Amino acid sequence: MKSILGALSLFTQSVAADDAPLFGSSKLLATPGVVQIEGAGGSGLTTWAVISSYGSNREIGANAHYTLTATQDYTLNAVGARFGFFDKVELSLTRQYFDTGKAGAALGLGEGFTFHQDIMGLKVRLFGDAVYAQDTWLPQVAAGIQYKKAGKTDIIRAIGGQDDDDFDYYLSTTKILLNHSLVFTATARLTRANQFGLLGFGGDKTANYSLQFEGSVAYLLSKNSVLGVDFRSKPDTLSFAREQDAWAAYAVWLPSKHFTVTAAYVDLGDIALHDNQRGFYLSVQVGF
Amino acid sequence: MKPLSIGTFLFMVISFAPSTLASSSSLYNALGEKDGIARIVAHTLDLSFTDARTQKQFIHTKKGRLIGLITDQICALSGGPCTYKGLSMKKGHIKLGITEREFNALVEQLQTAMDKENIPYHIQNKLLAILAPMKKDIVEH
């Protein structure tokens, strides 16, 4: 007990000596990226290697987001929060609601049938500095894990899904080329998720993990705006409906570190027997 | 994927190198040459000396002398006809215990100063790209 108190007082002393607040937002504007579809730090579809908060190496930061994706036949709502610890570790929590609308009736599920999914993510920065290491091609590299738990287990089984929960594993690299105002990200993901996990994990075609790719190129247009494109490949494990790769073109508006709006045009491909699902994506985040 | 892309990367590095050199002197012009750079540096340090996040690092610093040194440094790095005569970044900041928070604040002050001089954002980023690697010698680990 004594040693715990000793350690605590040492800790508070070192914090006090620095007289900088533990909760803070001192990273540069736009450098933490925004949020991706599974609630981790990134852009719309792509997970980035940056830690998604404005907290620098001695700070803790947090963000909350609401994201709406609407295609011809479906609506996906998501709410979540992300925490960045010392620009080293990112923790994310998100809940997604996938509303099948009229398509639900056509699929025999009933109109407005809604799948949901909870996603817990952990990302650890391994090495590299995406922002400041401008004298090397070495990117910032992070590894992450996402635990996904889908609802509607019986429906997932009925369409051929193997499981209603699973882990995704990814390795992400992000490089900012400040000289050209460009940000590149490439991420490899091991996954069995059908439609990000909303339709379960593994299927009747294959129950195995597959290696999928996420990529993003963003242009830093001005201090407060970023334009970009995203690509993401996805597994195709269910024989009842083909799953295709997705892409998006996005614009981010960052009036401050505490409020960010992302608007995108998305093409998610075929989803559950409904072809060419295209539409818009709108994400709002607040944080410190 | 690996061998080919590394080869492609190397090719890109080599082919970028001359254009980077060529763009250096135009960066000097885009920053408003020595007078423009001096105004940017003076405004940046005005902010650094008063901003609560950074002022304590400058208590014992002679502002005029520092403006001259950094102006020469940026002038030289951006392709201008100047010579930097100060200490290396590592020697100049040893034992100051400069934190990432303080360093980022200084970058923001520099951005504010460049905004004031109407330096376009993509030009600002070109200067920041040259200065960014100094972070590892300036910020304590």
C-alpha cells in the first residue's frame, strides 16, 4: 500500500512539475485523421496508423462521433467514442445500426428490420512518426485488433454465417508527405467479417480468415479542409449474396480540433441481394 | 509486392530529388525572401514569448538575436543566399526539456504567422516539411 501511494505521489509530482494538463489537444490540426466505419481512427473506410485523438505524447484525448450512411436500399447509423492515450494507444467503442428499410420486407425479414453490431477496437502505435519524420520514407506503423459482436444470431445462421462474433486484426501504415500536402495510408486486415460483421463472420463458401486491403489518399487542401479517396476490399463468404469491394470519395471540414464534419460519396457494391449500393456518408465528431 | 514496390519507391525518391532541390529557391521566393521570412519569424516569436504554452522556454532568450538566427536558418534552408551561424539543433536545445506539446504550439504559432503574411497553405507545408525533422533533435525523448 505504501509503495502504491509512493508511486502515486511520484506520478502526481511529475505531472505537476510539467504543469501541462493531462487531458489536452496539442497535436496539430487534422493530423489525427477522423473516424472510419468501424469506429477506429482513419478516414471513412480506411483505418489509419495515427492515434485518433488530439492528445500528444503526454496527454489523453477523446472524441465522440455520429455517422450516417444512406444508400438506395439501406441506412447505417453509428455512434461511438475514441480515446487516445499518450499518442501511443487508441481505444474505440462503436455501435452500428443497419436498417434494411423496405429491402427487409423483400428479404423476408420484415420492413425496417435492423441488424446491429458492437465493435471494440484497440490500436497500438509501433514505430514511425507520420507527421514529423519528413526526412525519411519510413511511415508510421500501427497494429490493431477489433472485437465485433453482431446481433440477430439466428438470421446470421440462416443466411449461412458461421459466427456472430469475431476478431479482426490489422497492420496499418500512414505517411504524410508535407512537401506535397498528401497523406497516404495502406492497411492490411485479416478478417472473416461479412459486410463489416453486420452479417456475421465466415460463411458457407469459406469459414477462413482472408487478407484484405484498405487504402486512402488524402490531399490537405487548406488548414481546415481535406479531400480524399478510400478503397477497401472485403471478403465474399456467403453464397446467398455476393459481397464486393467498396470505395468512397470524401471531404473533411475541420473548423477546430473540437468539431469535424466528414461528407462522402460511397459505393459499397452489392449488399444482401440489392445491387450497387451507392449513397452518401456523413460523420460528425466532437472531442478534445 | 515487396521487391517491386521498394524498387518503385527508390525510383520515386531519386526522381523527386532534383525537383525538390529546384523548388527550394522558389520556396525562398514564395516566403517573401529574406524580408518576408524575417517578418514571419518575428511574428512567430512574438507569439512564442507571450503564449502561455511556450513562454517559459523563452524567459532567458534574447528575442532579437533569435529572430536573426532563425531568419538566416530558414532563409538558407529554403534556398536563399544566407548562412546559418547558430548551434546545431541538438546542441541548441539540450537540457531545455522541450515537450512535444511546446513544439507543436510553436508550429501553430509559425502557421499563424505565415497566415498573416498570406503564404498559401501548400507553401506553408513545404516549409514545415523542411523543418519537421528537427523535432527529433529539439524535443526531449
